[in-house]
Amino acid sequence: MEEATVVIVGGGPGGLAVSACLSEKCISHIILEKEDCSVSLWRKNAYDRVNLHLASEFCSLPLMPHPPSAPTFLSKADFLQYIDTYIARFNINPLYSRFVESAKYDQVGNKWRVEAKNTQEDKVEVYVAKFLVIATGENSEGYIPNVPGLGSFEGEIVHSKYYKSGSKYESKEVLVVGCGNSGMEIAYDLQDFGARTSIVIRNPVHVLTKELVHQGMSALKHLSVDVVDTMVTFLADTEYGDLSKYGIYRPKKGPFYLKGVIGRSPVIDVGTIAKIKDGAIKVIPSHITGIENKKVIFGNNKVKEFDAIVFATGYRSIVNTWLKDYKYVLNDEGMPKNEFPNHWKGDYGLYCTGLSKRGLFGVKMDAEVIVNDINQTLKLH
């Protein structure tokens, strides 16, 4: 059994950020990470073309802003280099290959007991701490909807989490399901490699350039959300024109309102819209009602054959499967039970980070308030 003041579950950006802040205050802690590396989603699963969609000033972790020489928008390689420098600077040492099987609060000892399987040595280890931080983030398990007939599909099925590149799909018919940033970017990548690409877009979405998002986020420091949304949507209209003729409709509420209230991000265009306009990427403005062999049947009664389907349909938290007392901080869906900005704190020293739907900027804020709260609690006792 190993004991520390804090146990952090997850070695992604959220766990690293909390670790750095704890180290600054000389608070002992342990990070348990199920993979064999930190930020595994970026190192192992992020597709080759991916870039950070927000400007670097909004994508730093606590205590280490990006230097002025950093590019405005970081590539995958840029971000991983930043992470490696961060780990070295704050001497962060996660325990890798630790798959947490159970975490429960001991009401008698007033401490958290965490059981983790060391998958390298095939043994269960026990960790005890006064505080427990859930830092597994929003992107833990890829979600694929239960489409009728999906099991009969004769082509390839892949979740965006495991999509790397469109290079192997040249000349193939590929359907992308999901029109968030991942779906739109994957559609672009597929077509760029010569795939005959279609994308399901059945919900209204805001489409903005990276520059517009940057300008909007900077303007929010001085102007109201309504004013910024009006400005940004006007400029988006100027940039893209009326996209409804291509099957893309805009929500009634503005992009920054939706991001702040329900965490829905605008689509940050990487060139997909131009490919849609020239017909290189086909938009299917309907949901899937069924699949038969290679045939995909849509709600508008259209039927088309595909060689592969990429589901960019988001993620589901699996924290509730191992966190026995999850209701101290989470709801039944594994998301914070308290509304933002009070989402990060639960009962009995339980915290969560990276679940505010505010990306790396939210991770930074979470880490700072969590560690400040832990520090204040320790001072009181």
C-alpha cells in the first residue's frame, strides 16, 4: 500500500496540470495512468493532420505559458513538445500501466482507497489519499450509436479516436458520421487522400475560421457574449455566404453562447467547406435509419453503398464503472453534477478536472482552483 496526500487518476493534460500545481505547493501526490505514456490520446490516437483549434494563448497549462515565439495554432508535434517540456520542468512522474479498478471513500479512516492493476506486473496495488482527483477527461471511451444493422456492415467501421490518416482509403466510398470538428477535419483528410467522401450533417452547426474564433475569444475579454456572437456570425457570413444551400444550417443561438452554456463548440474550418462547395465532399442532411451489408439507409429514403464508416460521434465517460462513490461529484452519465463554474468540486475531498467542455483553457482553470482548494483545506487542518 502506498499513501500520499492526493491521488490523481489520469495522466492527460488535466492530471499533469494538477500535478504541477501540487508540486508548486509541495503537496505529495501520485498520478495513476492506465496507458504506458502521458497524454496517450495525443500520442497514440490523434490523427496525423490534427492541430489545436484554439490559439496557443488559450491552450497553455498552469505555470508555463507558451513563449511569444510559439506559433498561433499549435500542431500535434508542437503540443507534444510543449507537454514533454512541461513534464520535465515540473518533474512529473506518473505511474504508468496502472488501470484503476476501484476507488471508494473510507468513512471510518476519512480517506480514499484506490485499487489499481499494474498491467506490466499483473498485480493489484492499493493507494490511499485524503484527496482524489478524477483527471480522465471527456474523451475516455469512443461512442458509436446503436444503428440498426450495424453489425451486418461488410466494410470497415472505425471511431474517430482510432482514425490516423486517409491514406488507405484512396478511391473508396467513405461515410463520416458526425459534424463536429473531428468529423469535418476527417472528411477533409479523407478527400485529400482521394476517398469519395460523404458526411452526415443533420444538426445545425456554426462554421468559423480559426482567426474568427481567436478574435471572438479575445473580444470576450471586453464585450458581452451577445455582441461578440453578432460580430462573429456576421463575419462568418461574409467569409462563407449562405451554407444552407449545401445542407449546413446555423443554430439560432450564437457560437460563444452555445459554447458557454452547453459546451457545444463551433466547427473550426480547415478547408472542408470549400470541398463541400465544389462537390468534392457530399453532405447527407439526414440520419441513418439502417444498414444492410454495404448499403446505408438514410431518413430521407436515400440509399448508398460505402466501403467504410468513420464515426466521429463523441465520447462517453466510463468513470462510473470504477468510482464507486461517483455521486459525490458526478451524475449518472459520468459528468459533473454541479453546473459550471462549480463543477470541479465534490464531497469528501473528491474533485474532477477536464469535464467543463472548455478544452485546455478549462483544464488550466480547473487545476488552479482544485489545488488552491486542497491547499486551503490542508491549512485549516
